[in-house]
Amino acid sequence: MGRREVLAADISARETVALERLAAATDGQSLCSLSRGSGPVPAVKYHEGEAAVLAEARRAIRRLPPAPGDDAAAREVLRELRDRWTAQIDAPGRTGARWAGYLAGGVDAVERLIARYP
């Protein structure tokens, strides 16, 4: 298995874990009903952000053309995702605890991938 395949498998496994954590955090409630509620939902939004960025990474890596050996393109995809998600932290309309949790989950998830696949 090549480096990109290992990365893709790792992303899929991490996405599965994030979705399992999200399901556990929602306790069977839909994300829509939780988002409309008035109580804090930082863990739910954090895991939602993790799952969202991992799904985005998985799709982006899958779209890359085949590359033998060192896979700089896949690493660049991860860095671009991190930069795009990080830029949203201070973006207009991305305020409040829910957005902060969502974006933190996404940035943390992609940072872990970058650290593992430098």
C-alpha cells in the first residue's frame, strides 16, 4: 500500500471515529434540533467539525491524480484545508460557541493529520 493509500485509510478511520463520537454526543438527537436549542453543545459541534473536515479531506485526496513515491500533493491538500478552516475562525458570521467548537474540531482534526504525515 502506497503512502496516499495509507493516508486515505487513516482519514476514513478517523472520520468513522469522529462520526461515532458525534452520534454519542448527540444522544440520538438530530443536529438540526440541537442547533435550534438554547443550551450549549460544544462537544457535538466539535465532533461535527472533525467529521466535516475529514470527509472533505477524504474527497479531496481521492480526486488527486495518481502519484508515485512521495506525495506532496496530498500533504498540500491537508495544509490548504487547515488554512481555509483556520481563516474561518475570525470570519464574519462565524461567531459564538457553536461556531468556535465546530471550527476547532475541524482545525484540530486536520492538524493531527498534518503532524502524522509531515
